[in-house]
Amino acid sequence: MYSVYILQSEKKRRFYIGHTKDLKDRLHRHNSGSVRSTKHGMPWKIVYTEKYATKSEAFKREMEIKKYKSGIKFKSLLGL
């Protein structure tokens, strides 16, 4: 199983969208500073996830969510 996830920076209130096979490990990597694009927003918390059977399905959904980031669809997805 693959997860599409949305993280929120507790420091900067920004969001990060990604996909992974191991969500626990990926969150640890985001919060340890080993991911260049997120190391300045640590700590991160998971605010949304979806599960997919294949990596290609997860990647497709990640790209779909990124297209409406910060818009009405994005906010409704997060319940904002």
C-alpha cells in the first residue's frame, strides 16, 4: 500500500504534499532534516492521508492535490 499525505509545518503553517510506501519513516525523515524541501519548516505533522494500492495511483493523486493546493478544493479536503 502507498499513502498520499499532507503535512503541515507547526513552525510556518505551510503544507507539504507527497506520497510514500512507509508513512512513519517518511515523516521521521521530514522531521529529522534529511528532506531538503522541508527541513526549514520542522516540525511537521500529518494532517491528511489517503491509501492506494499502487505507486502510480498514489503519484497521480498527489499531482491532483498539488494542482488545487491553497484553493477551495484543498481547504475542503482538509476540512478548513
